[in-house]
Amino acid sequence: MARLNAANLMVAQEIIARYPVPRSALIPLLHLAQEQDGYVTEDAMAHIAELVDVEPAEVMGTCSFYEMLKRAPVGDYMVNICNGISCHLLGSSDLIHHAEATLGVRPGGTTDDGKITLEAVECIAACTEAPCLQVNYRYRNRVTAEAFDELVAELRAGTAGVAAHGNLAKVRQHIGDDRRAGVSPPDGQGEPAWMARNPSDNGAGS
Amino acid sequence: MSEQETVVNITVNGQPVEAAPGEWVIAAAERAGVYIPHFCYHPRMNSVGMCRMCIVDIDTGRGPALQPSCMVAVSEGMVVDTTSEQTRKAQDGVLEFLLLNHPLDCPVCDKGGECPLQDQTMAYGPGESRFIEEKRHFEKPIPVNDLVYLDRERCILCDRCTRFADEVAGDPLITFQDRGDQTQVNTFPDLPFSSYFSGNTVQICPVGALTAVPYRFKARPWDLTEVESTFPNPMGDRVVVQASRDQVLRYQGVDSDAVNWGWLTDKDRFSFEAVASELRLRAPLVRGTALGRPDPAGSELVETSWGQALRQAADAIRAAVADKGPQSVAVLGGARLTNEDQYAWARLAKGVIGTDHVDAQLDDGLPADAVLGLPRATVNRACTPGGTVILLAPDPKEEQGTLYLRLRDAIVNRGVQLIELTPRASGLSHLAAFRLHHRPGEAAAVAAALMGGDIEPGPDGDIGGVPADDVAATAAAIANRADKPITVIVGRPSLAESADFTVEAVAELNRFANLLSAGGRPGIAFLPALHRGNVLGALDMGLAPGLLPGRITLADGGPALAETWGSVPSAPGADARGILQAAADGQIDVLILLGADPLGDFPHRELAEAALENAGTIIATDLVLNPSSARAHVVFPAAGFAERGGTHTNLEGRVTCQRQIVTPPGTARADWAIAAELARQLGADFGFGSPEEVWDEITRVAPSHRGLSREAIDASDDGVVVAQSSVAFTASGDTSSVPPIDAYSLRLTSARRMYDRGTLVQHVPSLAGLAPTAVLAVNPYDFDRVGVDSGADVQVISNVGEMAMPVVADPGVPRGTAAFGYNYPDLDVRALVDPEAVVTDLRIQTR
Amino acid sequence: MNAPAPAPADLRIITSRFDVEDGHTLAGYEHTGGYAGLRRALEMAPADVHGEVRTASLLGRGGAGFPAGVKWGFCPPGVWPRYLVVNGDESEPGTYKDRLLMERDPHQLIEGCLIACYALGLSQCFLYVRGEMAHAQERLAAALNEAYEAGYVGRNVLGAEDFSVDITLHWGAGAYIVGEETALIESLEGNRGMPRLKPPYFPASIGLYGKPTIVNNVETLANLPWIISNGGEAFAAMGAESSTGTRVFAVSGHVATPGVFEVPFGTTTFRDIIFDPRYAGGMRLGRTLKTFIPGGASAPWFFEEHLDLPLEKTTVDQAGSMLGSGAIVVMDDTTDVVRACHNVVRFFARESCGKCTPCREGTSWLEKILSRILAGQGRSQDLDLLMDVCDNISPGINWPPRQTTICPLGPSAVSPIASALERFRGEFEAYLPEAEETAVAVTTSAGAMS
Ligand SMILES: Cc1cc2nc3c(=O)[nH]c(=O)nc-3n(C[C@H](O)[C@H](O)[C@H](O)COP(=O)(O)O)c2cc1C
Ligand code: SF4
Ligand code: FES
């Protein structure tokens, strides 16, 4: 199961339909592939290339630029410990060392049970909650060594309430056909209608 | 930039410089003789400003500031300083950065000695490296395709190769991957950089990261001698030929503004291997015994002396003329020779022997008047911004690689609108403004409709298989742009249909020529996209029935030429088909083949077979034996490209020089010399001692070339375009009708592919492997009719033959049509083509 | 416009719903005055809406601090379509505000987008959220779905026959450089996030798909509903002359109560926001201040003597640094500045897009030298080498930095080194093996490594 499956193909079509130029959907589609397989397979990249009509090499070029998109299998849970300056000041290095010791892997490595991949990442925008981390991009703030061990235990027990790697937002944008304004292609329309309004006309505004 | 009327005045290192509006500082400086070091900048590609090496002090009024000169356009009063202290510091800094992770393995690098990075380092670079950390490591050279290796440790990420692949060739199969200092160039796993143009990336790589397999470790730049020349293809691509120890080792494209912009196809670039092929003929051959003793009745070809071979050939010709008259001698081929070779052969055939049975094309081109009798376009005219190009020819990407690159640039960057009037999609289809894919043989009807003729749409609202609305929309688009040049690229879109159809289409497009050019508008002109190397020179030099050198007919030019030549044939002779027919009927006693291979190339194989069977004596000149010359009685070893000087004529009528750099193998001689020798044997002295002397005579006797001196040609980088012609286009207005096609059949269209099983490709080891396997391409919708899956083997049946081949779905082929590559000896489509019929219909049977 | 209301010092414009339980839902947003600004805007002529934003002299909150109203004016007349791209890529180390604005008050941002689209005739909006912010993404997705259903977004906004615009939620995949507006656009086009060449200097002239494109930061746009409801003058009346309204700062590091605070822009001082109990509450555990980064990792460091500067753009610029993305990172006397410096440099080395040689090679070289020094393998010449490499990345090592690069990322790596080396050279020397003895002296006196 490496190309997008039937269900995801429909999601993909809906995503593509939201952009004036299909190629713009590339990154969201790569996320979709990662959601399906836990990482972005080469077949998925080739499939996406077909969907947005570019060469697979171009998809690879884009995919390989972004850290979140993994091109090889990773653990069910990416545990990304923030090593940004604010977290660094409040002991992120100690937390990382603790993690290395307890998980027995260095950053980038995956535990033998294939459950956890550890990473030391740059600032994740929770600087006032340092030291912090993300599990599959869900935050854990002011993390102590104890809290970390608990988290690991929960992850292993599957009780952490964190979806498997690849899943991001639980809610997807959906635009009903009746509400859709329609994409705005670059070689499209002239001046939008509302620009013609003038002060006196206090408009169609309800 | 010279034709720019307005100029921008800037100062470079204190000296005033006139620049063109919008010109990059780096280009303006270069023209003023100030070289600014750079790696990523390339004049034929968009600036990316990646390497930052071209950073210089630029003052636009707000004081000097360091800016990359490849990204800053000149502006009035701008002051540029490429020597300032901070410029030097910044450039040294960049150079040091580039060298940090560079392996510095110059001694074992192909680029060593011609490497911009190396040169810069010598010129400006810091001595001791201050970088003591571990260098970046990548797996050493990896093949990106069969011809090109990539060493990512040497790569400096200038984005030239990747930009070329994407912007110029349109094959973005190599891209940047990963990020930051881990960035690398690579292909998608197991998807090689299969582009017809990949060799260009090797030429433009500013370091030794990309190397060409055929050239790797062959020589060091300082061992090379080189000459500028013209590659013998119809585009007349300008090249530098490099040799070492009397061996051709490399062709490099030359940036000729008018022609190839420095690009070459891989097929041409790597064809240098053919020059040194061990199959090259080194001595004349005559019939002889298995023991190698000459013997007219012999079954073998044995080496002999020039004297012997020439005598035998002359005797045969003399006997034929004495016995059946000059018309019993015929000459085929010569399209790959130089203008001088062609002229000499034309004079021998028409002036000395007295036969007009002469044809350089093998019924796979166009009648001479359709080439010489129409207003001729240049490539630059076709690429005029905002202009219109009508493609009435085979896929340029397959047959005229560098023309394809020029057209692609014109469409993508200069707003040229492309109109495809072809039987199937081409390599430019996705860029075409209109795709009028007509039924084979029905281009003329569409052309007529385009030019405003009211054509009755067929039953399903189509004209020649094209929706009438599309035709109407296209006609409107042409009219809209009529203030800009309209250029028709005309060739033989399909060898499975009669040339008449193309000629008729041309006639239709030309019908309103004067209307289109009314009111000072540029109007319509034609660019002949014919197949063989110097076929246009051949027509200019009179290697065609009814023609004499200088674009003039036998009738019009005969009397004048007779004064130099002594005599000219009284009546027009036959074309290739006629000649082979006559030979088959036993009327040709001597058949002279100038590098021609009728068995391989003539569309009607059986006829060619019969002709060679029944021709009395066959005389051939060639580089290597081909199936036809192998049947000859006398074979002269000819000197090929880079082994002799001369001139070449491209599809625009542009005459440029070819130069010699290596000596021919054995005793091989240039064709002009062979012709002159034969003439002498027949009692005529041409008095030719060199190609220059031949050219002098041409400029004296050929009306269109009169006064065009070698000096004039040499003087200009782009050669000289010969425009004048006294030949008239004489197409009969009436269009021949195309038989209806029945519901169970598909109509065949067949054209050449870039890599075929043709002679040239097969003598270039590096290319031989690249020829695709022959398949029949059919529109996906027709598959239910065919009743098989894509890729399945089927039996293909025409009214003259049948054969088995795989069939594949190809949306580029219109419904009702089947496309098959030409020139595949292993699957020779000619077995299906009915030479008597104007089109060929196929039935497909599952096996 | 309505008379400028005197603004209470603790007035919160854009974080007002942070402690409203359901502030992120449509219901919660509506009964706290949500979408009033949009309604108001639709009753005005687009040009007048733009006018209000000009009057407000709202500075961009993404880092460059360019006046939004002015930038909006850069759209070439008569060129359509125009796009809006919301920069929600917040990744500058120490920066933490846009995520909260997206998670806690998504409708406010959506309303801001609609107002901008209406004012400038932007016919499609792309909301680019940083890839790692899954929660923000789902909050925005949910809010958009609600807003579409309720008729605020999409076809015929609020029933207006002539005003329809789609907001497309887009998300990245992990690359700081994509925050740079032209890289953001490249990324949105499905490419590698590599900044584009300047000129053109603003995407407003040539941006997404080569069309005029307004790129604004999340916080910038979040201010629009208030500005339109209350008038530009009311906004301008708040804060300082050229730094108007309020601004959100994240104060992190060695402070007692780190947090995200919305304060009057331009009048509050660093001392206030770092030491005032209402804000960061001073240094933790009674430590003393060693240095602080006033505006995100790219900014040169500030010290004691800068504490009384107001959080005001021009003042801070003139003092040799920037407010940047509103990220104040405080370091106390226990800080090992060499490690801190390395941490920030490593960030830029890891995040370089790789396009410009000086940034690609230079930043990683700096990082390698620093980690070698930290590993005790430094050489005496390394400190000067560091400075010279910096000089080759940013000639003159001035502020604002001179660039040999396409975007400021490369030069940004110079700030921490220049700041730290100049002020704490002794701490660097202390890491050099052959300098051990002196090192002790130096460091103790500098009070580090304790
Ligand atoms: C390296 C770099 C990173 C940036 N990152 C961000 C970012 O994460 N968020 C942001 O809003 N602006 C960022 N910017 C600034 C944007 O380029 C742009 O100026 C801003 O989004 C414009 O919005 P504003 O005018 O509303 O501030 C960055 C700039 C640079 C050079
Ligand atoms: S400065 Fe760095 S990040 Fe910015 S464009 Fe250049 S290489 Fe990329
Ligand atoms: S040549 Fe200008 S940046 Fe490379």
C-alpha cells in the first residue's frame, strides 16, 4: 500500500481542487501520503507526481526539502525535543541526554520496538513553556525527566491518546459546493466586482 | 543586444560603457572586456544568483554596495567597480566557501585545465585552507544516465544543470534534493536523466561534477587541439571539434546567436565516436575473389588501388554512356556531403556524364520547388516574440533537436504561439496553443480552412479529423497575430503517406501569402525541416532532377552554365523513385550511390532491392559499408566530418564553414576530389585543388551564391544566409483525395525517432543502447476496438504485409490513427506501407 | 471616524479572547463581538477600509515591521487577480504568539483576512500554517468550516452579492526559511522553500503565480477587526508615535514568570516587560541579568544598559538591534554564552535553504568551529576566524546587516557571534585548551561556568 488508496485519492482530489494551480497541493498531498503509510514512499511520490502533473524528481526535490516529510519508516511516535534557545536555557540538553539514556537511541534513532523515534529539533514555538517537546506534533510543556518517562510509558502502552505518526490535524477543511467561491486562477478574471463599490452605496452587506 | 535602439550609459571600472536596457551588469561588463567571475550565471538561462561569486560594487546613487552583477540590470548613470577592496574581499570569501567542501582532486578530474573553479582559485583564491573540519561526503560518481556521470562532492550547486534540464530542455529529471549544506543534485531513484540533451549539462557544468562517459579520462584539455566548425545536421549547429593525436575526442556546442545557442543533442555530441569507427573504409574496394584478388565476377569486395578503382568506375560509366546514353547513368544520395562535394558530383553527373537522373533525397523529403520556391524563414524569424509557428513537420524534438530547444524557448519565454498541424502529438504539444491532429493525409483540408477557405465539415463536425471549432479558433488566433511573423516549419510528418499531401498543405498555407504580407506585415515564410545532414546544400548545389547549382532550373540556368560546364542535360531526369524504377527495369547501367543506402532508407524496400539487383554497375562512396554499398562493384572510401574542409548549408539557407582537424583513415579522400578524379578519367579537368577552389567556382556559376566569398562566410560567426532563388513553387492547386477509412482499420503514421537503428547511431557505442524498442502507439479510446491491453503483442495487417509487434496506449495519437517509428530494421515498418497507395490502413489482430 | 478613545494601559486588542473558554468557536466569537469589523467593512468602500489601516499605521508584526497600509499600496493598479497569503509559519527561535492567535482565536484571524481581501480586491486567500502546528491547523480548519457554513467565508460573504472569496488552509512541512515571504510563496507553489531574488522587493508587485500578492503575518491581520470596528485613529492613539496599537511579546528564558503578553506598543520598556510582576516578573531565583535577545534569534543581543529602552521600533533599531518577531529571550548570569551562541548559530546552519554560497557554507562552517571550540579543540586563531567568516557572510558586520546573500538568514547567524564575542570574549577563550590558566581568571571574573 504505497500509492494513495481509493479513500485518500478522493481526499487528494478535494485538496487539489482548492488551488488554482495543482502543483500548489504538493505539500498537503505529501502529508496525506505520510498519514497513510507513516512515511512518504517512493510510489506515493510517483503517484502524487501524476496527480499534479510534474516529474517524480520534482516531487522528490520538494519532499526532501522539508524535515517533517520522512522518506524512510520511522517509529509510531516522533518524539521531538525542542533544542531551541529558550528551551536550551532551561535544560533541554539534559532532557535530551535523559531521553537518549532511557530510550537507548541518539537523536534520529528509533527504538528497537519501532515505537519511538527521538529527535532534537529547533524551536517549536512554545518558548515560554520550556523545556518542551512534541509527540507527533502534539505539545508537552515544561517537561521534567519524570514527565518524560511517564510519557514514554504511555506511548508504549498506547494510552497517550496520540494518533500514529503522519496524522496531523484531526479536522480537515471542507468547502461545500454551495459555499465555494471558486479558485482564482492566475490567468483569470479582471477586477473583482466589489471593488466597484463606493462610499454612498452602503452595500449589499446584510 | 546591438539591435537595441536605446542605450543605457554606465561606468565600469572608470570606463564608460553603453549597455542595452534590461541587460545584466555582468553581461554589459563582459562586452566591455571586464570579466566578472561567476559560476551560476549563464547567458542562455535565467539568473538564479546562487553562487554569489559575481558580487561587485554597484553604485546607483546611494553609494557603492555589494550586489550580484548577474541579477542587477543596468540603469542610467550606474557606477560599477569590480576591483574595489570590498569586492575583492567578498569574492575571495565566496571562493573560499566554495572550496571548503570541494575535494580538490583536480589531477584526476576531467575538467582539470578548463575548470572555472580551478581558474578562479589560481587567479584569486586563498592559499592555505582555513577549513580544518571534515569535508562533506557523497558516494563517488553516480551515473545519472547512460552518458553522464555525477560527482556530488565536486558539485558547487550552481543550478546550471538542473536549470538546463527544467528551463531549456523541459526534462526536469534531475533536481536539487535535501537542504542547506546537504543539498545535492540527483534523479528520482531508478528514473534516469533520460533527456536527448543531457550532454549539454556536462558542457555547462562549471566544475568537474558532470562528466561524459564517452570522454571520461580520454584526454587532458592541454593535449587538445580544436577548430570551430559546423555539425553536419540540418540545423547546422555550430561546434568546436577537439582532437588529440589525430583523433576526434569531443564536440562542444558554440553559442551561435542565430542557430544553436551552444546546445547540441546527445546524438550529435557523442557521434564523434563514429569518426574513429574501426569499420571505416581505408582503401578503395572492387569485386574480387575470396583470396583478395580483384576479379569483376568475384563475390567479395577486396581492397585495391585508387588507380584501379577509378579506372573500373570510369570504364563502366563510359561504356554505359556509349551503349545506352547518359540517361543510363544515375546518381543517388549526397545529402550528407559538403556543398563543395555536392557541387563536384553535380558537375560530374550533369556536366560531364550528361545525366539528370540525380537525387539527393530518397523519396523521404520534399520536392525541390517546395523548398527553394517558397519564402524562406530563419530560425530567429520563427522565434520572433509574439509570432506564430505552424508545425507541418515531424516532431522537432525527435528530428531537429536544437531547433526544438529554440522553439521551446520562443514559446515559453517569448510568447510565440505554436500551432500543431500534424498527424500526432509532438514533443512541443503541451506548449502548443492549438493542437490540430489531423487524420493521416488530410493536412491540406485543415490548412485550407485555417487560411479562410470554407471547407465543408465532415459527418461528425470535423475537418480532416480535427473538430471544426478548433480549426476556426486557430484561424482566428492566426489572424489576431498577423502583424507578427508567421512561420511554417515544413517537413515530412509521416513517411507512410504521400509527400503530395504535405505539398498541398503548403500550397494552401501559401495561397494567401501576399494577403498576409499586405500593408508591410511580415507575412508567412517557410522553414524546411528535412532529414539529412546537408540536404539543403544538396538542393542548392543541384543534386536533384531538373535543378542546377544556384537554385535555378535546368531550363532557366542551362545555357549560362553550359559555358563553364561545356554541356548540361537536355531534359529533366527522374527522382529517386523514378531512378530505382528504371534500374529495376534494367535501364540503369551505372548507379552511383553517394553515401546512400536505398535498401535501408528508401520507403519502398522491394523496389530498392530490385533496383540494386538489376542495375549494371554500382559505384559507391561512403565512410563505412552499408547494406547497399556492400552490393557495389566499386567502393571509394570517403573522408567524413572533421576530416575535410568545406561549407555547409542549413535549413535556413545559412552557409557556414566546416574545417578539417584530423586526417582521413587510410587513403580515404573528400568526395569533391573523388568526383574530380573520375571526371579526369572521363576526360574533363575541373581544376580543383582544394575545397576553396571548388567554392570559388560555385560563387561564379551558381546564381544564388554569386559573389559569396569564403572570406565573407568566415568573417561572420553565424555564416551567411543565402536568400535569393529563381526556382518557383509549382504545386498543382488541386488536392488529391484520400480514400475513406473503414471502421475496423487504423490509419498509419510513421516518423523517425531521435535514437533509431540507423547507421549513425549504430556506429556510436554510447548511443546504440538508447534506441527504444519499436511499438505501435494507439489512442487509449481505440483499445476497446483493438480488444487487447496496452503492451500486448498483436498482429498488424496491411494490404501489402503483416507483422507482429507490441501495441501501447498513447493519448498523443488521435483516435483512428496508429503511429509506428520509422527506421527499425528489426521491425521494418516499410513491410506494411503500400508504395502505390497514398495512405496505409492497418488492421490489428490479437494473437 | 469615531473619536480616538483613550486607551487603558491594560487594553488587550487581539488576545482578548485568550481566556474566553469557547473563544475559538463561532458561537464564542460571535457573542464577544466577532465579525463586527467585517460587517462594518462591507458598509465602507474598499478604498476607505484601506484608508483606515493607513491611518492606524499598523506595523507588520512578522519581523520586518513594515507599515501594512503602505505595503498594501504597492499592488500595481489594474493587475488581477491579487492574492492574500497569511504567514503563519512562526519559527523564529523565541517567537511564540502567532500559534496562540491561531489556536485561541482563529475567527479573529479569518475576519482579518476577509477585511484585507475586501479592502484590496484579493480574490483568494491562502492561510499558510507552520507544519508542526497540528492543533492550530485543526482549530483553523474547524473555524473555517463553521465560518463557511455560517456564510462568513466563501460565496457571497454575509449575503453580499458582489463579495465572494475562498480561504484555503495550507500547511508547511518543517523549514524555518519558508517564513521568509518569497520562500513562503515558493513553498505554496509546491516548490522547495527557497527565497526568490530581489528585486522585486515586495510580492505585492510580483508574488504567488507571478501575480500581486499581499503577505502578512498572523498578528498583523488579527488587528484588522478591531481597527475597522474602532477606527484607525483609535488604534494610532495607542502606543507610541511610530509604533502604534498594542503588540504581543513572548518573554522566555531565565525569567520568573515567562509568558506571552500583549502590551501597549512603543511605550512599555524592556525593564517593564521583563521585571514587572504583571509580566515576566523578573529574573528567576534572584539571579542577575546577563544579556537578552530583544527580537528573536536573528537580533543582536542587548544588555543591562538597554533595559530602559521602550519596545519601540525606531529606538531599538537605532540601538543596534530589532524588535523583530516580538521574542524576548532572557539569559541570567549562569548562562554559558558560548553554548548559547552555538545554539543559535546551529539553528541558522540547520535552516539555511542552501541557495547562497556564503550562507550554505558559511553558517555550517561557523557551527563546526563553535562545536569544535566547545569540544575543547579550539585554536587561538579560531576567534578571529569566526569574525572573519562572519565578515564574509555580512561584510562589515554592521547593523542592519549588509548581505552577500539573497535573504537575511545567512547574515542573521552573525548577530549572536558578534554580540557574544564582543562582550564575552573571555568565555570563548576559556574554552581554548592552551588558554586554561588565564581562562579560570577570566571566567570567574565574568562569573560564568559556575
Ligand atoms: C529568514 C526569515 C524568516 C522569517 N520568518 C517569518 C515567520 O516565521 N513569520 C512571519 O510572519 N514573518 C517571517 N519573516 C518575515 C516575512 O518575510 C515577511 O516580512 C512578513 O511575513 C510580512 O508580514 P508583516 O508585514 O505583516 O510582518 C521572516 C523573514 C525572514 C528573512
Ligand atoms: S541567505 Fe541562506 S536562507 Fe537565505 S536564500 Fe540564501 S541560502 Fe537561502
Ligand atoms: S553568477 Fe551571480 S550569483 Fe552566481
